[in-house]
Amino acid sequence: MKRVFCWSLVLLLWAGSAQALPFSRSKKIFRKGDGTWVKLIKGKKTLRPFDHPAQFSEEAMDRYLASIRYFRPEFYSVTGKTGKEWDLLSAEERAPIVPHLVKAFALAKPDQWVDFSISAYRGTLLIGSYRQSDGVMFVKDGELNIVFRNISLKKSPAEVTPKTDPTKSYTARVRIAPGPGQRLMPGTRLGKEVDKENWVVMSAKEAPPLATAVKPEREPEEPIPSSIPPDQPVPAQPQASPAPAPPASASEASPAPELKPSTRERLQELKALYDEGLISHEEYLEKREQILQEL
């Protein structure tokens, strides 16, 4: 009799959860492929209720995203303190998702936060990778919170990243570099007070000013030297003439060969991609060896 009662209780609980399931499903706002989306899901219970719905203009939302920078340590940095800061998203990467984030906040309920992901290809046609930045956003106590699961994570298009709660833990070396008007959420680790390096907080009432939000998106590449000296005029292209022309020499008649990047230029481009964090150290060494073997 006791066993029958236990099984009946299990069935009742299962039926109740099945009926409640549709109400806990996420609400899709936008999706493009497998790596870019905006949706509403139930937020962490201990952080609720949120100040939702929240109203943002597209200009303000773009400023928030443009102001975020991250720090990537050098490959050989043991302490993780030496490295470079970079803009998280370029204008082209922000543009497709900004209006959908604005819409999501306008529709969000006090128990929902905005789950987002942005995936974009960076690099050249031959050397590059997909980068994904994803996490959750919510407004609480007049502040916009952006908590990242992944920060400019290198991945393949078919690779699926875990959709865990980013407010619980973060162990990657890449971290947010807070700028003016930004702060990291304080936390604890092993009994010590430390900042949560994936959690940035800003005022929800005033977006970062344009002067601090807009920065150079990429380091300028070194110009490729021209084969024509600066003081030498560019040779004019031969034009058709009705009058018979004297026979041209072989060098004049044949079209100029297509200029290909030299080994030095290819190595410089490869080094620039590595310095920007677009390729790993292993990829840099592998590609460098391939270029040198062609000599």
C-alpha cells in the first residue's frame, strides 16, 4: 500500500510539472543560425524580481554594447596579468541584434531576463575564426547587468556551447575590462572577496556617452608597400587607337603580373591576427611554419 501511494505521488508531481512546462518555456525574440539569438527565459530566483519591462532606445542599447571591452591575457602569461584590451563587438556585429534586445526588454516580465548570443566571423578569408559572446541581461535597482557565459570565445560554426547560468561561476581567462561608468559585480571565491570578471554593471538610466562608447574597433594594419616608388608616376593603361601602332616590346604587350603578398607581408598579417587575439598561439605557429616552408 505504501509503494502504491509513493507511485501515485510521483505521477501527480509529473503531471503537474508537465502542465506547468509550457509556462516556463523561453520566448524567442530573434534567432539567426545556431550562434546568434535573443530570447526571454526565467531568471535566477534569488535575483528576481527584475525592473522589467524596461524601455531602451536603440541608440542607448548600441552605446551599452559598444562600451564593453575585454582583456585577453598573453598566451605565456602565468599570472594572466599581461595582455591587451579589445572592443568586444564591432558596429557591424552590434547592428543586427540591437533592435531585438530593445524589443526583448520591452516585453520582459519581472521574473524574466534576456538571454542573448552574438556569433561573428573575424579575420581574413584564409585565416580567421568564429567568435561567440553570450550571456544574460537584466535591469535591477536601476542598473543594467550584463553577465557573460562566453567572452569572444573561438568556436566552429557547428559547435554547441553550454547554456548554463553565468551568474553562478566563470573560470575563463578572458575577462571584462570595465571602463568609465562601469563596475564589476563583487563576489567571493574561496572565502575571499573578488570581482566577478564576467559581470559588468552600468546605470540603466543613462547610457555611456558617445565619447567613451565609440573607440577604434580594430588595430590599424600595417600598409602593404607598393611596387611603384612614390616619386614615380603610375604607368598609363594602353588604349586602343585606330591608327596602326608600332609593335610593342614583350614587356609592354604582356599584362602586368598580379602582385602577391610577399612572405614578409604574410608574416606581418599573421602576427597582427595573433596580436588581436583572432587566432591561438598554436594556430600562429602552424601557419607561420607553413609560410616559411614555401620559401
